[in-house]
Amino acid sequence: MSPEANIAVSVQNLEKKFGAFTAVNRISFEVKKGEIFGFLGPNGAGKSTTIRMLCGIITPTSGSGTVAGFDIMTEQEEIKQNIGYMSQKFSLYDDLTVEENIDFYSGIYKLPRSERKERKETIIRLAEIEAFRHKLTRSLSGGWKQRIALGCAILHKPQMIFLDEPTSGVDPITRANFWSIIKELAKRGVTVFVTTHYMDEAENCDRMTLIYKGTIIAMGTPEEMKTTYMKDEILEITVDDADSWVDKIKSAGCVKDAALFGAAIHVVVEDSKTASDAIGKIFKAQGVKKFNINKIRPTLEDVFVSAIENFDKTNGAAK
């Protein structure tokens, strides 16, 4: 098998401009067949614009690439026919039942009538929505609607599916359940390209890239992201009234950044021993006796905050 045969997405110098504004700035990357690929970044970073170009919805300003073997510039309709696509705004019809929605999309995807019943039952089992099949969609929670939307997006058995912020606005338990379905799809050989700004979800990806201000600033496996792109060390500090201490800790000369992380404070430093001593002195000078300072393994959120900060420093925080 040639290397190209194992590639589901390949783009080179992909760019999208809206007037004078550059939404996506000459990015290049590849996605392997059968992997879960995370396309991550804060809101407004260029994630949705990229995914819409890859899905054949909008035309790139410049660059080149292929999706599922089809050219993103000249074969957009072929791309649409061979992928699945779901966004947080995926259209389900509230006045139809779950089954009726699935039947509707079976028609949209032009499934042969001989296959529709079998595919419907497969989707209902995968999404675990048997109990709701005869209920009106409007009566279901956002999490169950999300499962139905994913099911409808894969009715035609696409070998690649694009998920654009699919878990936005749902609770953590629902997000975890949704990811169990994504992993099952990947086990079946489906390539999953997912955009999200939830950093905890990124741990589920085989590989990922971080896009910021239209530019790719980091790429790799979760482990590579934590080692290659995180040169600094992380301290976790627990102290009463933590939010009131963030600015004081930032004032220490050896501290590069500090931010609340749940009930604790995560501090980015070059040398954990020097910084621990300096921060300890700040607490003691204020009469604080109850505090803990521990060096911890960086989370992906720590990595991304650091990468974004370094990018802004290098590029003058240009807007």
C-alpha cells in the first residue's frame, strides 16, 4: 500500500480570506485513515472555516488538498457524497419522531430502499436510542438529539466523518457518552475529524493539531504535545481563596504565568524548585501557613495555554 493510500485528508498551504481578513492562514497537515484527529483551538481560531472547506461547503482562497481522495477545489460535490458531517447546528426536525428523522435522512442520502431498514436499526443500536424511536424529537434532551444527529450523519456508511463542535453546550456525562460512540466508529475503521475547544476531549484523539488565529501552532499525539511543546514546568498550588492569589503569584519574577484551574492555581515556570521556594516565601510573608505546592504533569490545557502565549509573544500579540 502506498503512503498516499493511507491518507484520508491532505492539505497544503490552505488559505481562506474574507475580504482583508485571513481566517485560515496557509495551513498544511495530513489525517491518516481510521484515526481520530482533533482540530483544536479557541473560539474564532479558524476551526469551523477549515472544516467547511474540507467538506466542500466553501471554496478555499488558495492552497490545495484532498479529502477521501477528492480534490477540495474541483470535486466538492464528490466530497459531500463520500463523507458524514455533523455540527452543533445539525438540522433535526422537531415535529418528526426519531424514526421519521432517520427515514428522512435515508432519503436525503439516497440509500437503496432495500438497505434502509437495516441501516436504521444499526444506527438506533449504535446510538442506544431504542427507547425513543417513536418520540417526537422536540421532546428529547440536547444529548439525545446529538446522538440522533450523529446517527443520521453516518446513515450512508461514510468512511470519514467531520464533527464540528459536536458536544458544545451539553453536560460532561453526555459528552463522555458521545465520545464512546466516536471511539466505536473509529474501531470500525471510520476516520473521525473533530473540532472542539474542550481540552479534556482532546485526550481521546490519536493525534491533534492546535490552530490559533488561523495558524497551526502545534501538532502531534497527546503525549507529544505534552513533551515537545511544553518546555516549561507546571506547579499546582492549593490555598484558601485561591483566586485572590493569582496576581500576587504572577508578580514573582520566576513565574511566567498563573491561572485558576478548578479550585487550584496552575503556575507555569522554567524551574520548579526555584519557583516553589519563591512562591512559598510570598505565602509566608503574608502569614499563610496552609498551602501546598506540587510539581505536576502538564495537562493539554496547560500545553495549549503555553503554546498560545508563546505564539502571541513571538508575533507581538497581533490581532
